[in-house]
Amino acid sequence: MKIKKRKKIVFIVLLLIFIGIFIHPERIVYEPKIEGKVLNLKGKPVENAIVSRIEEKSWKNEEFGYYEYEEFISQTVKTDKNGKFELIEKSRIEWIHNMTFHLLVVLCNAEFEVSKRGFETYRTEYGEFEEQNKNHNACKGIEFKAEIILKTL
């Protein structure tokens, strides 16, 4: 009877250690602060334009074993009467870890789009707002300043 109890305790301890390697709240993903101004072609501020942060979520395709990615809008603000906007720095915790090592080069990318009725939608291109973070903590403390010019339809 005591041997079965010990086996259960050892099994539970080993299971907890194994789970602790892959599921723990250590990795925090930061999204950078983005502030800027939205203007029309004549240089006048565009009020109430919608500025949306675009992020990516990923999951593993169980059938084929590769990762799939999907974009989603995670934060939305409107420009004020001076055309200014601010997407504050935000963070999220990733509980499940796929990699047991950390990359030596950490790039911080900011992607967003600006839209308003009567104007063409502006969307950043990959790498347009990009910075290497020497502290290896993704986008923590990084701030991008943008001046966006919307073209009329």
C-alpha cells in the first residue's frame, strides 16, 4: 500500500516538473507605444480617424504540424481634433512555451492601420516601424512616432 502511494507522489511531482517547464508565466510579450499625427494631403489634421493596432496570433496545425498565423485588431483609438493619437504600450503573458532558448536578436515591429470615411485606408508595411531592442525584452520601452498622411478618395 505504501509503495503505490509513493509511486503516485513521485508521478505527480514529475508531472508537475514537466508541466512547469512548458507552462509558466515567465514570457511577457510587449507591444510598443505608438503615437502620432494623422494629416490630409493639405497638411490639415484629420479628426476622428480610427487608428487600430494589428497583432498576430499563432497556433499549430495539428494535422500537418506547421504554425498558422492570423491577424487581429487588438487596440483601437480615434484621433483628436489636432489629428493626434496614442496607442499605449501593452503587454500580455504567454503561458505555453514552445522554445526553450531565447533569440540573440530581438526586433520590435509595430503594425497599425488608419481609416476614415472619405479617405484611403493607410496600413503600415512590415518593417516600416521596426527597431532592434538591445535589452532582449521585445518591445518593452520602445516608442514609435508616426506622421500619417491620408489620401482622399
